[in-house]
Amino acid sequence: MKKYLKPCVFILSLIPFLIIFYKILFNQLGPEPVKEITHHTGEWTLIFICLTLAMSPLKRLTNFFIWISFRRMLGLFIFFYATLHMLTYVIIDYRLDFESISKDILTKKFIFVGFAAWLLLVPLALTSSKKAMIFLKDKWKKLHRLIYIIAILGVLHFIWLVKKDLTEPLIYAVIVIALMLFRFKFKKI
Amino acid sequence: MKKIRYSEITPEKIYINRRSFIKSIGIGAGSIAVTSLPFTNSALSKEDDKHTSFKDITTYNNYYEFGTSKSDPYIKSQNFKTNPWNISIEGEVDNPIKISMEEISETLVSEERVLRLRCVEGWSMVIPWMGFSLSKLLSKVTLTSKAKFVKFESVYDPDQMKGQRYPVLNWPYKEGLRIDEAMHPLTTVVTGLYNKKLPNQNGAPLRIFVPWKYGFKSAKAIVKIELVEKMPTSSWMWASPREYGFYSNVNPNVNHPRWSQATERVIGNNIFAPRVKTLMFNGYGEEVANLYAGMDLKKFF
């Protein structure tokens, strides 16, 4: 039973990708298709950040170690959706117009933090293997604490992009803060 | 204050006949029409400027009175009551009036006006509106010498408009124009689109449309038009003065903290279509640039 769990989580994690793929193929993206792809991949990046951060609290709450075995895969799905999100912006929306893109990064703070968050994800994805873990020893743990900074940048990216109604980004902010406080609390006890 | 002579306002007959006129002399003569007819604007006469579909125009809206999502206005406005409807024109006028929708449609003829809409969020549409120049409606009152600005106020009805139950903006929605902008023939009072009555989600029964300004300047469901001496504060200026100026002319050179104003996405295009360059004054520079002669538009954004 246990050995099927991971493949199940993998397939479930691919569903958001399949949904957007289906929408592209069958022209279901609505009046602003590029924005739809950008929002969809961005939203799922944030959801996977929350899911990844939830695994260790779940382990402590339920005493099942199985949660931790999903963490690496979920973390790699953050990178997967974040990369799709970034590539949608760079390739589909701005068609590799690097002059406009670099201007956006420097003048729009939500793009700046979004791009920074993606850059910080790269070393985490590269060092996700067991080999890297053994090679880096205790540095690995320190390096992977970057995910907390990435989570904060990701939420800021959403807060700064919203025009007026902050409900949605604030929901993510509350979840991310709660998941972080949980760790803090456990350390004290 | 700059007075608009009656001769400056394009006669109604030209509006009504302009389509058949252009058709009759063919596409090649389009450029002749540009100088005399503001609605066959150079930006519009391009072949790729297809009218946005009725479906997209009526299901993809920013109308926070009904909710902040683009689909909210269509979904949540269908039972909105627009009858009876009165509009008061007051403030710096000798004879304030309250005029009913019936009287407006009986006395002022709506013509088709194909105008481009550029949203501050970086997308655009081409909309075949039905309407007439605001100056015609304002000619029903006599302005005093203190009438320097026009303030528009949209309806406040939180029972019917659920979005108004939350302080997303300072309700009722307020917008404004300088008097010469308001008197410009391109400033349109809209009563319909695609030859139909104006749908609720697009601002029924009556809205303003100012094609050379970002979409939020064009207030919907108007109940009050007030002539004032001092520059009014619009709802968006009140929400974030750094982001939204009083003028809010479409200007690719003035950056916005969130959206690119240099380019735009045309609604209805597929994912492979490139962004298009945003034009100064949304392509209506020939008609309106003189209103801002000598002004630093980066400062007065």
C-alpha cells in the first residue's frame, strides 16, 4: 500500500498541469488566455509552497513519517510550476523581449521579488538529490531553509500584483505565516 | 476656460452617415475621413482592428460594484433594475435639472461609435458603442463661469450591488473630467453596444466613455453629473493617488508599478498573438492632444 502513495501524490500533483494543457489545447482559456496561464501556474506555485511547508507540521501532528517522504517531490513541483510561470511570462507574454523584461524586473517590485524567488529555487532544485544531500552534509539543511524566504517572496509577489482586493493573497500570507509559526513553537517546546 | 464653439462639434448627420459614406468611397478614402470625422480614427481604420466579440465585451468586465472578479459583473448584474432611472445635472449651472432615461432617449439620438478601450491593466478591446457626445447632454443646462470640472457619480445601491457592501472603493464610484475634456466630441454618453441596449454589466442604463483615457475614467450607471469649480477626487485617486492620476490619459511613457503601459494585449487574441504597442492617447492624439498643449503629462498623469 505504502509504495503506491508516492506515485499517487505525483499524479495528483500533475493535475493542475494537465488542466492548463487541456485548456490550451481546446481553447478554453477565456478572453485573456496568456493571463489565464500565468495566473494558473502562479497560483499552483503558491499552493505547492504551502503544501511543502505543511509536511513537517503534519508529521508532528500525526506522528506519521510518511509525510516527510512527499516533501522533496512537492518541493520539486514548486520549482516545476514556478518555472512554467516564469517561462509563460518570458516566452509567451513577452516573446523573449529581454529589454522589456529587464526593465520590468527593475521597475516593478512584484516582478523583482517574483524573479528573485525563482532564482532562489534553482539551487534548491539542483541539490534535491540524495547525493547532494550527502555531499553538502549540514550545509544542505541551511541551504534548504531558503524555502522560507522563497515563501515570503512568493506571497509578496502576489500582494504587490493585486490591484485592490487583497483577500486572496492575504489567505496565502496567513497560511504561510501559520506554517512558519508552527515550526517556531515546536523549537521552543 | 476654453469655450467650445458649436461649429467645433461634429454635426450629428455626419456621425449617422459616416459608415455608409466610407463604404461608398471605399477603403482607400479612409484617410480623407480621418481629419473630419473623429470616429474613423487612424487607430481604428487599421485592418487588424477587429471588433471585440459581443461575448468578450459583455463577460469580461471591471465593475467592482458587482464584485472584483472579471466574471462577477456578468453573473451578478442580471437582475439589476435600471428602470426607472433619473440623472441629475447640478452644481455650477443656472438651471439644475433631473432628467429621466426616457427623456434622454427621446431627445438625444444614439449613433454607433466604434471606439478603442484600453484598460489600465494592459488589455484592450474595440467596442461598437451606441451613444452621443456628452456636450449634447450638457447643453440642456446653462453652465456658470465657475464650471471648470465635471464630476460623475455612479449609483449607490448595496442591496442590488453586492460589491458595494465591502469598502473596496469609496462608494459611490466617482470620476471626473476637465470641462474642455468633457465637451470634446469624443467624450461619449453610452446607451448601448452592438446595436443593442446597454447590458447591465457594461454600465446600464447610461455610462460615460472617454476613449483616450484608461477605462476606469469611464464611469458606469451614472446618476449624477455635477459641474464643479475645483478638480474632483476620483475613487481611484482616493484609493491610490500614486498610481492613478486625475488625467489618466493612455500614455505608453508613464510607467505603472504593476502593469506595462508600453504594450497591451488585445482581448480575443489567442496565446500566440504578440502584445501590441500602446499608442499615445490610445491612438486619438490627433483629436485630443491639443487639450494638453504645454502640459507635462508625466507630472499630470
